[in-house]
Amino acid sequence: MGAIQPLNLQFWRIQLRHLSAAIHSIEETSEEQFDRHFAVNVKATYFLTKEALSRLNDGGLIVNVSSSGTRFSDPSHFAYYMTKGAINNLTLTLAQQLGKRGITVNSLAPGVTDTRINAAWLNDDAKRYISGQTALGRVGMPEDIARVAAFLASDDGRWVTGQFIEASGGLRL
């Protein structure tokens, strides 16, 4: 990766769209698919973070995108969830390392969220099924995840670091 310019969220939208259709069991996952998951979710996050660290002000924050799926077993998504587990570990390590600079680092783990990324499979039947799997009885909305991210970015979130914060409506409790 070359030098990065001011960061924006377009990178993350591309990342999530790229992987949303790649759902396979261990028997069905090719080496190419496995490598793509790790390249996009782990390697890209690692090196983007590495590049950003010299530009990140003391007292700043990093919010990595994880998944609620790292908390339970789902063989049809195993490679994807493995990458998100790696992100959770990266979060812990960075929180410890960057704490001396006052930088907070957390993993935000959305559950199933009604977004364009999920539109291809999140039809009415899927929404009813997922809603039945959550304590709050519904599928998440983008603003549900945004509120948690906003909290982490606020002064109220300054004492929170090194945490896996799930925003899933209580998926599979």
C-alpha cells in the first residue's frame, strides 16, 4: 500500500460489499476465497491501520468493524468469522499499544443489519427469521450501528478501549 490520503468511509463500503456474497462452509470454500477474505478483512485493515497511525492524533480513536458472528458457531460463514476474530485480536493488541498515546481502540460488531449490502438475501422471510433470533425482535438498522459508533467517538466513550462491542439486538442469546 502506498501513502494514504485523508480517510473516508468509502473503503469500508467496498470491503463489505466485496465479501457479502462469499458465504461457504469449509468444504465449499476454495483457497482463493479464503485468501480473499483474509486479504480484505485482515491484511487491508492491518496495513491501513499501520499507515494511519502516523497521521492519527494522540487522543484519537480507532473503531474496527467486527461481527456478532464471532461469538457463536456458524459453519456456513466460518472463513469470514475467522477474519473478524483476527480483527478482535488486532483491536486488543492495538488498544494496549496505543493507550499510552490516549488512543482508544475498539471492535464494533454489528449483527444482521438492513442495508444495501444485505439486500440480496435479507428478504421478508429472512427478516422474520432473524427477528425471531434477536432479543429485541427485529433486524438492525444502520442507525443502530451508527449510534454505537457515535458513542465510541464521543467524550462519553473516552474510557472505553480494547472492547468487543456487539450491536446485534441480542442475536442468538
